[in-house]
Amino acid sequence: MNAPAAPLSPYSSSLGKANIEVHTLSVLVDNEPGVLARVVGLFSGRGYNIESLTVAEVAHAEHLSRITIVTSGPPEAIEQIGHQLERLVPIHKVTDLTLRGNSVERELAMVKVAGTGHNRDEALRLAEAFRARVIDASIESFVFELTGAVEKIDQFIELMRPIGLVEVSRTGVAAMSRGKDPM
């Protein structure tokens, strides 16, 4: 006789994984010590993943910073993240740029590639096609600077792998809504 199968947990359900969405959140916060730790703590304490994180002061006189977070999960979890962020005291505004639509997202990457001869020529040709700038060069390597959508940077990195990719440094996503209205 077979034992009854245990019900699947939400973590093992293929249905739960099928509706994973990636969202970009823009969070306006007080620029003071500990704020970033509280925001990151909210994510880690609840088991949410941060795929990209950027922070910069955006209004010096008002002491405000913008935190841009790219995260993924089921739509319900993303909505819950937004509500939990809104309850943190030093946060002024939370905007889900993915739900709002019509936003611009960019990332900057520095990509180091080593190679000579044909590989060197191929790296330069691909860099030109991707509009990457050479910011450092030696006889045996280049460092390229590339700005664009995450997918563009991912493609460039994958093309550089067989040529001689050495290392990559990425800034994370910076995002802003289009149009005249603030976040």
C-alpha cells in the first residue's frame, strides 16, 4: 500500500515558480546612517532576494537618497515587500516602477578582457558594435565601459567569455519613471 503523498509546499510547487516576476522598486529615504541596513534587513529577514541594489543621494539640501532595488518573486510577495517598505520610518515613498510602467533602466559595467591577435581584434569589433568604450588598455588586455539595459550588458559579457573575459564590475540598475512627474 502506498502512503499518501505529502502536500507540496509553496517552495517546491512548480506552479508557484511559474509566476515569478522581476520588479524594480524605487525608494526615497532619509540619507542617514542605518537606513540602508534596515531596508536590506527587511529583505533578508523575510527571505526575499535582492538581485540589484543601488543607492545615491538625490537631494542634498533635504538629505534624501534614492534606493533602487531589483527583486523577484510572485506578484503577491512583491506587493507585500512594497507595503512593508512603506511602513519603515525613514522611507518617504516607494514606487514599483515595473507596475507603474514607462520607466528607464540602465546599468554601467566595466569588463576586463585579455587577448592577443585575433581575440584582441574580435573584442574590439564587438565592443564597437555594443558601443562600449575602451577606458584602459595594455598590450594583453582591455577594460571596456558599457552602459545600457541589463540584457545588453549580459549579452556583451557572454560574447566576451570565449574571447578572454577576466572580470566584471557592475553598478547595479539605476531607474527612473519617464515623463515630467517625479517618482
